[in-house]
Amino acid sequence: MNILIFGPNGSGKGTQGALVKNKYNVAHIESGAIFREHIGGGTELGKKAKEFIDRGDLVPDDITIPMVLETLKTRGANGWLLDGFPRNMVQAQKLWDALQSANIKLDYVIEILLPREVAKNRIMGRRLCENDNNHPNNIFIDAIKPNGDKCRVCGGALSARSDDQDEGAINKRHDIYYDDKTGTLAAAYFYKDLAGKGKTTYVELNGEGSIDSIRDTLLAKLA
Ligand code: AMP
């Protein structure tokens, strides 16, 4: 099973993605997480990517596209859920071309819809667990408030991503996401168009519901 998931930063994409990953037992490939691994490991790629990430800009395509396509090959042999990629039209087209030439089916494309202001507030409140980035913790959302300063799922230590606390960087990320001409929504609509031609299945979800209700709707729509 091969799945793409779209949603603005703050839409719960990572949380829902983790559920989808567990349902199908596929690799959860997150472009942002791969970059953070490189930065943590002090690699050349990480050093190059960091300045773009800290500003809230996209890392250039000539770094990002080969990195993601390579990861799909090495970690995605038994299926994948790709999260955070594609983020623009060039990436969307290159991914589709790569899948076509390798004869790989794209089973589902999921889009989580959420108004921009709602997404922004959620981002500023979210906290990352040291044990699992997809343990949901958000100081502004009652249902997933951390346990004091610890993860509500496992008690792990929490931290905030530096690019989550910078309003300018958040706005930039959302400018890119909500751009339906060349940005991430354009990439999502590229696949929506392909779904209209019967080449994949497009699933739209209202991101304003609770984690559980979105999950139930999502799992009901997937085979
Ligand atoms: P994320 O964890 O998805 O919010 O990604 C964190 C940052 O990594 C983004 O703000 C970008 O700077 C970079 N990044 C992640 N995915 C991509 C991508 N597909 N293309 C370019 N840059 C990306």
C-alpha cells in the first residue's frame, strides 16, 4: 500500500499518518524528519538544509527530491506513507514520473483540510516527545494537553521545535502550503486531477474535528 498525505503544518497530519502507518504496516517516510535526522547527525546534507529549515523556506529541490526518492527505495519496499513531500509542483511531477517509470501504484492520496488561522494556533502549542514525534501533545488543545511538562502518552520529556515558535517562519510555511498555483496545494490538486482520471483515490478530511473523529472517518474511507 502506497499513500501520500497532505495537510498544513498543524493539521494533525503526523498523528493521522501514524495511525495509517499502523493499519497497513508501511514505512512512515517524513521528509522533515529525515532532514532533522541529518541535522542531528551533523551530515553535510543536514548542514545545507538547516539554514532553509530555520527560515521556514523549502530546502531546494536538487537536495530534497533525490533524498526522498532514495528513501522510498531503501525503506519503502513494503509500502509507504509519504508525509511532507511533495511540497510543490516540481516535486509532485517528479514523484509521479518516478512512480510511473518504476511501475509503482499510488493507492491513496489523503488531504486534511484546515483553515490557516486554526493551523497557526495549533503549531505554536505543539510539543515534541523525546520518544516519538507522533505522540500528540499540544498546550492549546484540551484533549491532548501534556501531563505537566511531560508527554501525555509515555511521560517522555517534551520540547518545542524552534521553527514552531517563530511566527514569521510559520507564516512562510503556510504561504507555501496554501499556494494552490505552484505550492503544496497545487501539488495536492495535481493528484486530485489524477484521481479524477481513475489513476489514484483521493480522500478529503475535515481537519477541525477531534483526533478520534478524523481517524474514524479516515479509516472508514480506506480499504
Ligand atoms: P516538516 O517537519 O514537514 O514541517 O518539515 C520541516 C522543514 O523541512 C520544512 O519547513 C522545510 O524547510 C523542510 N522540508 C520538509 N519537507 C520538504 C520538502 N518536501 N521540500 C522542501 N523542504 C522540505
